[in-house]
Amino acid sequence: MPRFPRTEAEVAALAVVVTQGLREGADDFPAPPVPADELQARLDRFNTALAASVAAENGFREQHAEKDEALEDMADGLKANLRYAELTVRDKPEKLSRLGWGPRRSGSALQAPGEVRDITIVSEGDTWAVVRWKSPMDGGSPAFYRIQRKQEGAPWEDAGTATTTEALVSNQPRGVELQYRVLAVNKAGTGQPSATVTLVL
């Protein structure tokens, strides 16, 4: 069973075929509800409206492109004038307020991260453990974290690194009490070490 078309182009194409068929088959279809001439008139109205719609859409696109070009041209002019103004009154930058502008902000230096919080051991195995923590509440953003361990009386040593707030430390010694801590690190330096957690595997 044929289906009525859904797209505009398909409906219009069917109208052409039906109009022609009604005219050529007048003996078979003597009294259609919408005569061939009326159907042709409706098709003509559609084609006229379609042409106007396409022209309007093309015009809109052209206007939109013209608007974008004008905005870019205006922005270029503004930037040039503001750079000029910044240089002209660099000794008295408060005068830039007359232009709705202000002095450039000096870039703030990156700070080392703060202290890692709430370190815990979330799971463990024969020679491994999963350590989880929360990122610092102050200081600069961490680039990565260093996980350190130590035995009683020994110095701290690195046990791994992570870019998230969880890490698997593997190949850990068994039957030994180990302390773990985490430090946040970025280009500005290393933050204060976290509190420690103790574990015996």
C-alpha cells in the first residue's frame, strides 16, 4: 500500500502527477473532489510561496553574514582604539574609564597547592592497597599527586603518582606496618603533606 509523501518536494511532485492524471483520465475520474484545474492552482500557489520563502531565506543568510562582517569590523576598530588608548595614557590609566575601559590586570602568580584532605585506605590485598583522598581546599590547582610511604623510623619514599584523587599502590611489603601520605604538586611547588594512614598487609 502506497504511503502519502512527507517532504514538500515529494508532495509537490505527486501533485503534478495527480493533476496530469486527472486531466488525461477524465473518463475514469469524472468528478474528483478537487478538480484538476483547482489542484493546479493550489500547486501554483505553493510554488510561488516556496520561491518567496527561498528568496527570504537567502536574504536572511546574506543579512546575517553582513551583520557578522560588520561586527568583526567594529570589534577590530574598538581593539585598535583601546590599544592606542592604553599606550597613550599608560602613566594615568584611570583616564581609560572615559572610554568604558580600564587598565590591564597583572597576571596572578600560580600558587603551590594546599594540604590534601581526608586520606583513607578504601581496599587492600596481599601486596596492594587503594588509597583515596580529597583535593586541597586552598592554594593552586594540583597537576598531580605524590603518594609516599614509610616504615617506622625510616624516611618517606615515593610509592606512586596519580592525576586523580585515588591510586593503587602495588608491590607493597607484607607483614610490615606502613604509613602513607599524599602531597599535591603543581609547577609552583609541592603542598603540605596530608595526614597519614597506617596499614599492615
